[in-house]
Amino acid sequence: MAQFIKIYEDKPNESAIKKAVDVLKNGGLIIYPTDTVYGLGCDITNSKALERIAKIKGIKLEKANFSFVCSDLSNLSDYVKQIDTAIFKILKRALPGPYTFILPGNNNLPKEFKKKTTVGIRIPNNNIVIDLVKMLGNPIVSTSIHDDDEVLEYSTDPELIFEKWQNLVDLVIDGGYGDNEPSTIIDLSGYEPIVIREGKGTLDIL
């Protein structure tokens, strides 16, 4: 059964963050808060963990559109081809924030994503997840957790999330109530920005 730990977003407790990072380093799956909906994530470098997430989502790993959660823009060059100034300015205006940006991937992508030409990048405006990624030292591969309830598409109550997911994941972070509006997805991999999904983020940044 999963661990359930409370972390306060305004001042994340370092030993609690370390607990979650240890789970990630050991190939575990965690559910954590973001600035939008709660996410399900694992260490980007752990193949077995990636397979587990794909299995939970009922998709083939190579076909999965997971986002990479980074702690700041300096991580980007690890996985993204060089981007021009105009695009960098959009990213700088919008991040950290409730956006997922689709950018051209480079040759350093983990082997599971080698066939992908693009990658979704996320830098949430949430201290818990930023501290997690910083302490882990590399991005978390992430996907939103959907709810079966048609009225509420996303689970927002950490205790209910824990009840539902405790046998599928290794740790659930209670970071307070989540949002039920997902991130805005913007494709910046082509000649001009394309809005794929309008969510929490405003489009004024473009």
C-alpha cells in the first residue's frame, strides 16, 4: 500500500520531499500536486517505472504523450533542440505556470521516447513539485490523473485520490486540494504557436 504524506506548498518540508524522491529513485510511482490537476509521475530515467505508468494508463509506452516536468528552463536543453529567441521569450513569460509546451525533442531523449520528434515540457508553479525535481536531479515524467466520474473529470481531494490509487502507486503527496482544470497545451514545434487544449493558462502570453 502506498505511503500518504502531507506537504505544505508554501514551505515544503525537506525530509518529506526526500521521502518522495527516494521513492522515485527506487523506481516508484508518486501522485503529487501541481498548479493545475494532480499528476502521476516517475523518474524519467527509470524504464520499469515508465512501463508501469503506461500500463496504468492502458497505452503503449512508445505511443504515450507524457510531459516532462522540469524545475526551471535550464533543464530544457537536455531534451529539447535549440529554440529561437521568440519561443524562449514565450516560455520565459509563461513559466513557471499552468502550461504544457510541445517543443522539438533532441537526441538525448530517454530510449523509450527516441522515436518522438516532440516533447511536452511542464514547469508548474508549485513549490512541492519544483523541490521534488530539483532534489531528484532530473525531470519527472508526468501524466494527469483522470477520474471516472463524468461530472468531475479530475480528482481534487488528496484523500479520495489516495483511496483510489493506493494499490497502484507507491506514494501520494497531500498538497491540499487540487484544481480540476488542466494545463493549457501549446505546440511550439512548428512555424507558429498552435493551441492544442485551452486550460487554466491564459493565451495572453503568445
